[in-house]
Amino acid sequence: MRRTPFSKLLIANRGEIALRIMRTARRLGHGVVAVYSDADCDARHVREAHQAVRIGQALSSKSYLNIEAIIAAAKASGADAVHPGYGFLAENEDFAQACSDAGLVFIGPSPRAIKAMGNKAEAKALMQAAGVPCVPGYQGEDQSDAAMFREAMLIGFPVMIKAVAGGGGRGMRLVMDATGFPDALRSARSEATAAFGDGAVILERAIADSRHVEIQVFGDRYGKAVHLGERDCSVQRRHQKLIEEAPSPAVSPELRAKMGAVAVAAVKSLGYEGAGTLEFLLDREGHFYFMEMNTRLQVEHPVTEAVTALDLVELQLRVAAGEPLALRQEDVTYTGHAIEVRLCSEDAARDFMPRSGRMALWQMPDCVRVEHALQSGAEIPPFYDSMIAKLVGHGADREEARRKLICGLEQALAFGVTTNRTFLVSCLRHPVFARGEATTAFIENNRDELIEPHPSSSVDTALAALLLHVTHPHAPSWQSGRSLALSFPLPLRLEIAGAVHELDLLRERDGAYLVSTQGEQHRFEIDAIEGSAIRFRAGELMETARFHRDGETLHILHGGVTLAVRDLTLSAPQSAVTSGGDGKVRAQLNGRVVAVLVKQGEPVAAGQPVMTLEAMKMEHVHRSAIAGTVSAIDVAEGEQVTTGRIVVEIEALQPAR
């Protein structure tokens, strides 16, 4: 047998996946080395590694995509193996080859296999030659705008534009008609170039209302391969997965065996070594079509681990060391059901716009598996993916797994940076998902219902006023009792989700608090305040809420709903100009300017794109709110900007006299 033993593992990644790999590597007796950019110098994965090496500046192109720096880090630390994780260089054949040339064991397939299957165009050609059904489309070498438009017209709209390299929904656009094709093509190429260093794309016919089902495979260097069943990844936004589960509610044992056999035959024909995933679209009739292969560990691998009781990172390390797969296909069994959600720092109500900043309070639940790399006070940088944690619920059946995951999400504390926690709960609770009927159109078809804001009730508003008062550093102690009853109501003004509320708070002689708002009165008796939790009685009901005060902002988690409350009691009223109605286009998030789409003096229409910002590997188009003339451009391409900065100024059209 051709063994390639190693003892120290460098993890060429960051965040939760770096910590996940470290956990298994340590259990198997390997030393672990972290790498980090300037933005991650104090990150958990850096502090928990045996050694850590700086590899460059904050931008991923200057650090986590810098092959030379990572190879140098491996040599400097004495590492003899490299695990790429997922994303960044995980599917880059040049990186795998560089590791081999440097005498490092690469935890993954060969450069030849990565090149063959990591490139979507080549992968489809190989699968078609092997008789695997594929989505109709174009994967030719002519990448000119004219050729791509001509092929799109031949395929017929709607079409999908996909980057040939990488994955994770980046460089991917759904185009409904010919008029939107040129802009979508430019944007997809730009995003793919920024994320993967390759702007080439393919075209595919969009299959409506399909499911996204993938098969997990493993192969060794001795020609053996097995599959570990499927994962259903149909719930997506921006073509990026948000919820994954195993097994799929739409896959029967017979279909699983058929799809698994196709996947195993494909990897055997390649002489594939390590973990891989073949992704398929499954239509309503049960026909499946190959889309692409990910030649790496997937983000969603924990759901497979949950139902198979296997450690996929351990399998990767053992196969890379030259051990033969100890698994036979008949040894793979499935127990129960598992569902994973991706907790992201993004605002679902604002088209899933990513958010960065300081996480004031961060506490994850114990009732479900959680993969994360955060802590209270940690900074979420704008340079990388918006996913900050994965929560996995495992139960005897799908309903138990779903309930556990909802319970875990409702206990998760993420105060300080907007997350999609509430949106994920809405997805899990939705009757279509609960029945196991979600397709790739689930979010789009139910968008308004899923994103519908949870208006704060008068009880929540009153509770917010109470907490603002009792947590104020100069407020009398809630334990001081009768002697500090308020003779007159204390006026308070606060803002929740953009709405301003006027309230009165009165301390009664028995120590209870009476809060009046909008003609309603709510009486609270505080039982205890311990750390970030308050236990109180409202009427006949004893309840608990979690909170954290961060300056003049109070974060509250009550009844599964998170509120961010601003104390405006001493603030002067402000006029709102952030909508852009004043002609100033403001950056909606922290990010890098990748395209200025207008010139000074140029006329623009209301709603016209004027600038594109890239943050967390995704592009975000900014538009003019008014019609007029560009009077100033305040940024340059490549510049890093912060939220709220004015980037383009528009002088409104003067009405005709």
C-alpha cells in the first residue's frame, strides 16, 4: 500500500471550518497550524491552533487565496500536510499541485481530478460522455458576449449563468429574459473573478420548481468508492444554500440507490480520492440531472455525519494518509433525520444584504450541534462569507429534528449584528417546509410571508422601556423597593425597527413597574436580573427574556423574537435622508467598490444602477432614488467604504416651467 503519513496539519482556511478540522485532527493526534489575514489576527481559530502564521492583508486575494504565502507558512511551521477546508483554494488545482510540489500532503483529490470536476464545463462534458444525464446548456470555449447571448437565445429563457470555477452561488445569475442578460453576464463574471480568479461561465436551462439534491461520495487511491446518501439543499437564497437536510423528503430508497450508483461510477472512472459531492437537480417526475461536482468537503457535511455516525473529516485524513477505505457500501446505514441551517450576518428584509461589525453578545444553544468561531465582542469583517455559524438538529424523524432546530434557534443569542435567525425560524415553521415539499423556488414563492416583519407587540415595547430604564447606569436599583417609588411618570422615547414609541414609566409603591403606551398599560414585577437574563411577571405569567445593553442600544430576545431598541429620550428628532431622496446615494454596507457605473454630468433615471459594491464575496448594486444628473462621484473603484458613506451625488431634475 502507498502510505503518505503526516503529523502536522496546516489548515488553509478560517473561522468555523478551521475549528471543525482542528477538532478531528487533534483527536487523531495531529498538530494543527492556523493561517490568518490581518482581519483575523485575533480570531478563535488563530488562538486555538498550536501555531499560527500570518499570510497577508485582509482581502482574500492578498491572503487566503495567496498560494505562495500558504506554502511558505507550511514550511515555516514544519507542517507536512494541508487541509483546504471549503471555499478559497479548496477547489484550485494549482494549489493542490503546489502542495504536492512542496512535498506536502494535500487533503483532497489529485490536481487532475480537481481540474476535471472542479471546472463545471469540463465536468459536464465528462459526465455526458459517461452517460450521466445533464442539464441542457452551453459550456463552450467561446466566451465572447455575442457568443454567450446567441447560445442563451438557443437554450431559451429563463437561463442560468454559472461560473465554471468555485461554487457557493457566487458568479451565478438567473436570467428571465433577453433584456437582462448583458448586465447579468457582466455581474456574474465580475463576481466569479473576484471570488475564484476566473471569470469564465457556462449557461444552463433553468429547470423550474426543482429540488437540489446532492450525493456525498468518498474514494481512496486503491480504486474503492462509496456513497453516503443524499442531502436535500433546496432552500436557497441567491442560489446559496440556507437549509440542508438528510435524507431528502423526496428521495425513496430506490432513487437513492440509483443516484448513488451513478455518483460512485463517476468517481471511480476518475480514480477519485477523498471527499466529493455530485450535485443534481431533481424534477417533479423523479428525473435527475447532473449540475456539478464539488471536489472538497461541503459546508453541510454535518447532516451526513449525524445520520451516518461517521466523521467525514476523519475519513478525509485517513484516505489522504494512504489508508484504504474501511467502509463497504453495505456498511453505510442511516439513523434518523438531520437538518442544518446556516446562520448568516445578513438582513433578510433588505434582500439578504450582508452585515459586518461587532458581535456585542454571542451565546449559542446546547440542545443542537453548533459549528462556529465567534465570541462576544468579536468583529465580523466585511471581506469574507456572511455565514457565521451552522446549527444542526438531529432527531428520530424529520419532525423531531425540525422541532429541535427551531428550539435551538430561538435560544441563540446574536446581539450587535443583524442575522437571519428569525428568517430561518420562519422557513422551518412554514407549512410547505414542514410538509417536506420545499423546492429551489421555496423562498422566492413565499418571500413576503417569510420576510414579513414581526411587529413588536405593546408588551415587547413596554418591556423594552422597562429594560432601558433599569439597565441605565444611573437608574435606581430595581431591588430598592418601596422607598424609591416614582411620584410622577417618567417619559421615555425609544425606536424599534424604525418606529418611534412614546411611553410613560411609573414605579409603584410595592416595587412593581407600570408602563403606559398607546393607551395600554402593562404591569411588570421583576423577580430577578441575573447576567443577561431578566425574569419577570406580567399578569399571571412568569417569563424570561435575554438582553444586552450596548451604549444607547438595547438588544432583547423575548418569545423567540430579537429586538434592537434605541433610546431616543434625550435625542433631538432627526430628519430621514437615508432613503436617497436627497439625491445622495449612500453605501448600504461595508464593502469594496468594484464598479462605478456612471460618469459625472451624466443623466440618470430613478432606479438606475450607479455603483456596485462587493462585500462578503457577493456584489450589491446601488441605484439612484431620483432622476437627475450626476453631480459628484465620491469614490473610486477598488476603494473600501463604510456603511452610510456618500458614494454618488445626484442633482434632481428641475421641473419644467
